[in-house]
Amino acid sequence: MSEEKITENHWQGKKYSFFSHTECEFFPCHKFADTAQFNCLFCFCPLYILGKECGGKFIYQNGVKDCSQCILPHMKKNYVFICGKFSEIVEKMKTLSAGDS
């Protein structure tokens, strides 16, 4: 990151924080009123691994997490929320990897 002052909203207006793939065969993959704000950056949600602690709207069906009604990763404003969960994702991965040993 450049020498710019880092603030809570430092990501706003930056190209790396938003991508809308309107030509995708599945766009929009979730019902969303404002498709101009539909963020495809997290197409496969990185929060899935956090299970019940992800912060999104989901249900479990037959032991499988169903996120089809969740738009949390697709809302432009949630970029910082998802990035803020990175340390939890890393810890979850460490826990799962330890079980592989």
C-alpha cells in the first residue's frame, strides 16, 4: 500500500475493493435490488469456512451450509468487514490443518 494515510474508509473508491462482473452467466447470483452495487470480488465467499461465525444469513440443510439467501459478500460496503475477518479465517485454517498432521 502507498504512503496514503490509512483510515477506516481507505478502500472506498479503490478499484481493488469492487468488481461487478455483469457479463457472468450467473449475474446476479443472489437476489439483489441494486445490481450496480453488486460486488463479485468475493464470488466464492471466504467467510464460508467460519461456519456459524461468518456474520451472514444462512441455514444448514442436511449438514451443509446454504448461503443462497446471503448477500453479505456481495455488498460493496462489506469489503472492510470481510477483510477484517481474515485473522479468523487464518486461525480456522490452522486448526483444520493441525488435524491433518
